[in-house]
Amino acid sequence: MAAHFIGGKEKAASAFLRHFKQALEDGVESRIEAGLCAFARRPNLFARTVMLNWGLASEAIRLYIDAAGIDKPKIQMLVELASENLAEFGKLLEHPTLADDEVVEEIKPPEDVSFAIRSRRKLSQQRQKEVEESQASLGLELTRRSKSANQTTAHLCLVFATNLCLRFSTTPPREFVHLVIRGTNNPVPYLRVHYLQAFTVVLFKMREQALCGYRYHNYLFGQHVNDKNRSEVLVRKGDGNFTDDFLEAFKKSETPLYMVDAGYPGWLVWGKKFTSYKAEPLSFNSYDEEATSLLDDIGQRLDHKWLSDLFNHLEQEEPNSCRSDCLDLLVHVFYLMHEGKTGISLEDVKELTQMVFGDGNDNDRHRVASKIVGALVKSCHDQPLSTQDRIYEYAAPFILKVVTNNLSPGNLESWLGCLDVITVDRDPRRCYRIVDSLKTLRLGKKHNSIFTDQSTIKLLELLFNNFGWHFEPRQQILDNLLKHMNNPHPTVCQEIGRLLSEIHRTQYHESFESVSKLLEINKNTSDTGILPYKPTQQFKATMKQVFDQLKEWRISQDSESYKSGSRTVLTWLDCTLRSHMCTQLVPFLATPIMEELSHMMDVEGDVEFHILPLDLFMRLPYIPFPCGQVSAFVKTLIELSSMKASWRQRAYALANMGTVSAMSPFLTRADERTALLRAVSEKLVDKAPELKIKPMSRQQRHADGAEAIPGIEHHAAVLELGALVTASVRDDAPLPNWIGEVVELLSKYAAANRGMAARDAGIIVGNFKSSRQASWVDDKKERSLGGMLRNEVEEDIMAPPFAIRGYVWIYKSSISSASRNVHFSMMNAVVLGGSSSAKTLMVSTTSPLSMATQTMGLQLE
């Protein structure tokens, strides 16, 4: 009964909790399980009713935690299910509402209601104060309880205590903070992770409170009023060189006037001003007295031993774990270290990092060292220049030494993650000591080193991706990549192609002076506005250089260089086609892209390579062509369909012509549509029979040939019967009358035959029995499952048409696809009805391949 008790009112809920408490005291497992079911049900109206009444909520949570301490499998399963419904318990539910004054004035009543509003507000504030005091008390109670509890109870106490103790308007209780500091180095990995997360949240919220001036209004609007390093830069209007000057400043490594960390101001339109940060940051000291006292207390507990234990525990993480909690915690701990609030010094961090790194031959040690160094560098970006110099003096040589000499396939991802933490959403001039060395990386410095080239490309790709259009040394890197586009290793060619696409993608920007200018230029250009992603002069020069080089290799019959260079170009074009910048390729489709693709498809002897240009060629019509720019593409397709000697290439061109006609009917002119129709008509007299044959007649020929193969028919029948059985087994409906005979027939077929059809028949029967295990005895009695069929109605499945105890299987769909398409169609079928009295079994399908089920019926003889 308790499991169905949902949506109860307060009196009923109070009585329920009283009985649940009595069950816990008496140790009656069945009643405890029933009580936990009320918490685990979804949607959990009972939990919502209890949690909204704080007089009941605190008692409910205590009882739930008591039940979690019972070490019984079913109770633990219910506790885990209920934890998802109760995960938000204790969090602040009522937040300040930001109301629009104009809307309030419209709905404001004419009479004076100020007295009623003040009375209601006073009552609400009094109730909220009482609830907050009760929540804080419960949070401390759970904090104390978790110290001596088992693993499950300690985890639940920590989750609820975190929700109860963390409020924006107050600082966390010291007792809770001490608990999570100690728990960060808990010997139990499961608990250690949760304590680490809680400690990270504590430090993050305290810093966020100080940045927002301890005002929730500022927190809601994301206004860091106490961030002394944030400033505004005015945009010079009417200066056509402002964008060029803005980008030119990123080429200089010396200290700039300001830093542009997050976002991309000016990428599309320059506003009146944009957010920047001081190039010479100031120390952060905006904590209030209470927070300062608590942070000092925290800092005293963060000593050399605590940090050493933390580093040792980081080595015990799973190698493939992607959790960033430990890295975030290290960043906040290093914040406190830079501010002089901890017993940890930079020398301690250097010493422990070197101990963790060791001789550099262990990948796990690389993983931990990369997180430590990455967090150390990230934490110094908001510190004074003196602190940054001390950090980079140690970290920059450490990182560069590993990147240049000690990378391996096992630790590459760790150090890529370290550099990502340092560079993401940051001005490249902040970390110029590292970036200036990385941007000088080039291919070919070590001959015959596949991994070195791959790692170099991945490092450069990371910089382009994180810095975007602010990263300037493009031409030198681009020239180096084009020199090595014929690298003999396919994986390196693919990496080069992806980096080429990334370089051109991150280089693009619009940078209009204002929104009004943007609208004006679009209006004056055309009805559809200006075309985005216009190819630049550099892009045009790169395309010409690349395809001229491919042509040179093709003419000189340098097959290896031609195939390697083609693989690089195909990967580049493939990545571009997958992005919004695919329209940048439109002016180059006819010449040189399609022309060179046709030659690539002529390469024989390498099936893997042959697939690449074919796949790319078939995707070209799906480019969203700008209005009036599809003519050259259509003309080239018609030429390829008529002039190519290979019938396969003519067939591919013919398929693309059909795609263009279907995808871009309004972008082609009347004469172009006529030319497409004429070109297709000419294929009717093509010398290649593969182009002249009708697709439907070809399909029918395959279907007719497959009908002579009994195995396909048998397999199709087994799969369709299995689909009917699967669709008929539902918890909310009785079994149909015919199910017993069908299961019996499948069982006999599985026992008497071999092959895939017999194997699938056995699997279908086994799945049916396992799904009906609880009611198997009753099923046998009611539906005669497992019983012998009457001899006079038994039919042989080996002789189509399939007669199954009076059921006639009418199967008229394509037999060649029966073993694949019909199965999936029938597995989506829903049995609408069927009984011996109705004499008919109706089947409805939601699959696109519904032809098979529409042409199939089961009727009684």
C-alpha cells in the first residue's frame, strides 16, 4: 500500500512517516521496502509533497538515511533509485524574482495594496528565516553523522549536507568545511571523489560571492563588480583599420595595453565597446571579514602533507577518467597559495611535482603531472606579473621539454589536455612563453617519425581551435603543411587535411563596424543579402597551389605522391563539407575539384583509396548553392556524364544530376533543367548496359532469382513469426490464442534444422521463455505451450506457402531483402488484435519498410 501512496496530503504523509519509522525500529524488511518504494516512484508526487513541507522533510530524510544503512540487496537497490528523486533536497528553492516594472504597473490594482504586500513579505521572510535555520541545523547534524557512518550513509549525508550548508548569502559552516578537507584524502576512492567535488564547490562559491560583491542580484546577471582586472574598451567608429590594428596587436608578444580573454568581440559586428582585462593584473582581495577568516582557517589545513596525499591519490585514478574535479580543486588551492593563505609554497609544488613525474617513463605519472602543471599555470593568469613570471619560469620549460622530447602515444592526450586548460578562452599573449615555442613546430624535423608528425599537427590544431582568429602565424604553418601534403603515411595525410580545414575555418571573420552597417550592406547587396564565407585571396592561392601540385604529380605519373597528396586534399575537402563553410568551395567545384576527383576515381588497385573520392563526389550536390551559382556545377556534371570513358563515372555523374534536380529545383534555370533532361535521355542509348537498364526490372530480376533459394524463404518466415511473437508479449495484455502453436512450431524447426534460420528460431523461443518466466506454468496450461499439436493440423514448414496449423502465410514482398528488411519492419509491429473468433490477425507497422507487412496477412484456413 505504501508503494502506491503518492500525492498524499500533510496529515497522511505524517502518518506514513510515523509507520515507516516504526518499521525501521522493528526491522520489518517488507515494510521498509514498501516505504522506500514511496520515495523511488516516478513521478514522485509523494516526495514532492513531503519536501515542500519542511516540518516533514527533515524527518523523511533522517528515515531515508537510516534505511540506507541496512545492508540488504533489495533495500540498497531502492535506496539507489530514491537517491535520484532526492538529489535536489536541501537546495534553495525560492530565489529572488527579477520583475519588469512596466509589467508590474500594468497589472497593479487601482487601490492601495502596499500594506498587504508588506504584511505578506514580512510573513514570508519570517518563515524563510525559520526554514533556513532549520536547514542549517540539519546540515550540521548530517555533517557530524557522516564522520562515523559507513560508505553509503556517509555519501548520502555528504550530498544532503552540501545542499543544506551552501548558500550564496552565507559562508559555509566551518565544521562542514573541515569535513570535506579531510575527506579529500579519504582512503575510499568512491567517497574521496565526492568529498573532492564538495570542497571544489565550497572554494568556487566563496570566490564567486566575493566577485559579485555578495549580492545575489549581481550573481544572477553575471556581474563581477569586484573584479578589478576587468575593463571596457571603446571601439573607434569610422576607422576602417580598427580590425586590422586589433589583429596586428596579437602578433606582438610584449605586454599589450589590454587582454581579450573570453569570447570573440568583433567577429561579426563591433559594438560600442567590448570587455577586456588588464595586461598587468592586480591581486584579488575582495573577501569580507567572515570569508577571509574562513579562508585563513582552510589555508592552515592545506599543508605539504595534505598536498602530497592528494597527488598520491591522483595517481590511483583510472587512466581513462575524464573528470576535471581534481584540476578545478587544484586551481582554487593554487589561488589561495598565490594569495599567501596556505601553508603551501611554490617550492613545495615544484618538489612534489618532480616526485610525481619521476623519470618520465610512466604514463600515469605524466597524467598527474600534466594536471598539476596545467592547474598551476591556469591559476596564475589573474595574478600580478611577478607571480606569473615565477610560475612560467618553472612551468614553461617543464612543458616544452616534455612536448619536444618526451611525448609518446600513451601520454599525448594528457599533455594536450594540459595545454587546453592553459589556452582555452585565453588571450594568446597571456601564455606567450609557451605559445611562441609551440607555433614554431614544423613537420619534417625528424625523418620517418609518424608519431612526431602526428603530435605536431595535433598541438598546432589545438592552438588554432582555442585561439581562433586571434592566432596569427598562419601562412608559415600553411606553407609547411603544403610541402608535406604527400607524406607517405596515410594517417599523417589525414591529420594534415584536418589542420588545413581548421586553419581556414578559424581565419574567417566579418567584423562589420556596427549593426546598422551590417543591415545596410546586406540590403544594398541583394534580396538575400551578402554571401557569407567568401573565399579570400589566400584561400584562392592555396587552392590553385594544391591542385596544380596534384596535376603535376598526376602527369609525371608519381603514383605514391599523387595518392598521398590526394588523400590529404580529400580529407581537407571532407572536413570543409561538414561545416558551414562548405559554400566557400562553390567557385572551385567545376574546376579544379570535380575535374581532379574524376581522375582520382580512375586510380585502380587500391579499393580503400577509390572509396574516398567517390564518397566526396556523391556529397557535392548537397552543398547549399547560393542563388545563381549552380550553373557551372550542372554544366560540369553533364560533361562528365557524356565524355568519361568509365561507365562508373558516368553513372556517378548521372546520380548527382538526379540529386541536383531534386535538391535545387528553384536554383536552376529552365535551360539548365532542359539540358539535364536531355543528358539523362541520352543515357537510354548508352553503350553501357548498366546505365540503360531500368532499376525496377533489375530489382525484380534479383527477387525472382532469390525465390529459388528455399533458405531465404525459410529464414524470412522464421523472422516474421518471431517478430509477431515479440510484438505479442506485453505485460499489459494477455497472450493471443495462436501464440502456443507458433512457439511450438519454431521450437521444432530449431531442433530439426541447422543454419542461421534454425539458430534465430531458437533465440526467439529462448527470449520468449525468459520474458514469460514468472508465468510459464500458467501459460502452458492456458495456451497449451509445450503441448503436442494435433497430427491432423500439423504442416511442414519446409514447403512454401507456409501452412502453420491452419494459418496461411501470404508473403509477396521482395524475398532478397526478407532476411534483413522484413525483420526490422516486423520488430516495430504492434499487434492490434487477433483471436480464433475474429479469424484474422491484424498487424500495423511504424517502420519505413512497411511494404512487407502491408502485403502479408494471416488467415485461418
